[in-house]
Amino acid sequence: MSKFAEKVSIWDIENKNCTEEEKNALINALEYTIKKLGLARKSFFALEDYYTSKMYGIDRFSLVIERKTTVGADHFYAVFENGNKYLKVIATLEK
């Protein structure tokens, strides 16, 4: 089964200076990244490489995702940064 059929569940969000639109676009980028890539333990991304990032105004953000497995479930700890803007998200991938 494709990971695109699985659902990303957001457990916690810490937002510093991101607009609501940026926050939503960043979470969408995170969901896409988790589903698409089958991440290693830790990965770095420049969102300027994402096709729609400029359209949503998030092309200057960087993303670091760390995957930790606890009790058989993968937890994704993501940090988006752009200058004084910061968004931290904890998520899981569920079937």
C-alpha cells in the first residue's frame, strides 16, 4: 500500500511568528514530505526546491525532520525556520 493512502496526524505545533497561511502551507509540505520520501533518521530540505513553495510564500524556509521510533510507531519531529519565523511540528504516520 502506498504511503499516500496513510494519514499524517499532527500531535503538537509550536509557532513563532508564522502567519496562519504559512503555518498551513508548511504543514502541507511536511505531510507531503513524510508520505513521499520514507525518511532516514534525520533529513534536511530547502523548501525552495518544492514545486509549489513560491506560490504559497514558503520558499525561504528550511525544514529539518527527525524520525524516532517508539513502541513500534514512527514519530516525526519537524522544524521549519526562516529568519525569525519558526514552526515546530510533531506528527505520526497512520494507516
